[in-house]
Amino acid sequence: MTTLDPGKPVALPRTERPDAPAYLQRYQERQAQAKSEAPADDDDSAPLYLRRFRERRQDSNALEAPVPLWEGAELEATRAWAEVTRTREIVPETKEQLPAVATDIYLVRHGETQGYSTESGLTPLGSWQSHRRGQELARRVMTGHTVTMGCANTNRARQTAEGIRRGLLDQLVLFGREASVSEIRPYEEFRNFQVATPDGFRDVTQAFRLYHSVMEMYERVGEGGRPQWLVDVDRFWGIQQGGGDPITHWLTMPMLSFEPPVACVRRFWAGILRMHDESPGQAIVVATHSGPIRAFATWAMGYDPGEPHNTEFVRVRILKGAESAMVLYRNRVQEVAVPNLDDFPDWWAELEGKALPASRREEHV
């Protein structure tokens, strides 16, 4: 084992390098290569961008700079070809290209609720969310505009509409704008999706309360033979209680007792067109439920864009002439044709009249 003598200096290894670092070597090589390739009359003192510009001017005998690649010259494409192939989901390049909008419709999901097993309304956070959403929507309302307020006929939707209206009015006063904001009116077209129960068609929340009372009897007797509506509701709320997404189940799993998503899309359009005709104005705000809103967005986009958060909205911009509309949701825009509902079958109305047994059909009529 070697020991060090305290009185004798230790020779340390040399760490300095006589050659330049690698990055400096590469820089020097590029500089040398540029000088070797430069013309004899090239001014080395000129900036690189200026030398490259002079080279391009010498190569092209025209006074103008060469056509950029995006112009389509190298691809042998024309501007007309580019316009034809440009997707309609891209925002127009200029303000003049924007289509004339007749009415803006906001389909707003209700705020946070105290629970879906009862009709107890919004939580304090849900009330704040609604008021905050109204303040945000007020930024798009100008002096002289008319805003029509609607809602589904449930406590959570009605309270959400009330909070949005208060937020709208408060912010309009702050902005110093004078606009007309209507009173809130419930619309049957914007209700939540329904369940066919022995007591008639019921909102899925109302059906849940009936499900609990009837299910208790079947569990107590233990004989099985549950009716189909009970099986469907049990599956739906079982997913909810297990932490899953029952709306995805509703969108993708056929259930005979539940109103199908396409029926919700149809009646939402019926409500939109009705409000558009009855209440001409610049904006329509409707507080409703997440399931039908999500079905509407899925129909418009062609895929399921996901569950809207509390007070998140799908925006429908009906264009002049009411023949087409722009549907906006989560940074995506899709142009759709405004449907003529008389051209499509009303499946749920057919089910309501024909799916009943003959003995009950006469009573129903």
C-alpha cells in the first residue's frame, strides 16, 4: 500500500486541452467550408442572410423573389384547388370570409347538483358556476342585442338558467351595455332523456326513485322475473354507483325502455328551430342536461367528444337562411345542415303509439 509523504508535493494529472472544444471545431469547419464555396467577389463582411439573398437574386433573372413552397408552385397546385380541398373545420382566413350568423345558441349543462337520486337542485358551487358562466357569455352580448333564456323543466336546469341570467345582467351593467334578456321559460324539447315506466315516461332521475321502491319488493320476494324497464334502470344506475360512465352506456348500449339518443337529437333540433322562429334575436341560452347535449355533439361531430363539464356548453351558430349551422364544442367546429324534421321519422313517437300491447294501446289513446 502506497503512503503519501506530507512534505512532498503531489503531481496532479493535466486537465487542460490544447485543442478547441467540439462545438467550436464544428463551427470553425462550417466557416471554412462557407469561405471555400463562396465566389471570389463575395464580401465576407456581409451578413449571411444578405449573401444568401444576393445568391438568390443572381440565380433568378426576375426582380421578384421566387414563389414560396406553400403557394403550390412545386406541387403544380392552384389556388382554386387549394380552396376546394381546404377543410371547412379551418377558421376562415379573413373576417370577410366569415359566414353571416343569424342566431347563437348555447346548450349549457346544469351546474353541480346535490345528487341525481333526488330533485334537490344545485350546490353552492353549482350556483357559482352558473353565475360565472353568465358573466362569461355577457362578453358576446352587445348593446341592442336580444337574449332568449330557456331551460329543461328540472330544478337543477332551472336554477342554472337563473344563475346564468343573473350573471348576464350583472356583467352587462359592468360593461355599460343595454341588451334585452328575456325571462326564463321551460321547453319540453330540452328535457333529459326519458325512461318508459309503468307510470308513463319519466326523467331518468324520476325513474330512479320509482326503481328503488319497486326493486325493494322484488328483492324481498326473491322470485325474479323483473320487467325490462327495471333491468335497464338497474344496469344504468349500477354503472353510476360503480364509478363508471352511464351516459356512455346509454349512447352505445341499446335499451328498450330508454329514450334513444337519436330521439334526443331530433327534439333538440325541434326546440332550437322553435326558439329561433318564436324569439328572433342574437342569442339563445338553454340550460339542460349532459346526456342529450352529448348525444347532440356526437351527432354533429361524428364521434363521441366526451361528457360536458358542469356549465360547459355546445354552441350552435345558425347561419343566415337557416339552411346550415356551425356546431362548436371543445375547440372543434363542424358545419352541419339544419335538418328538416319532417323528412325524418320520429322513432319515439312511433314507439309510444305502437309498442304498447293492444289492451293498453286503447287506454293510452
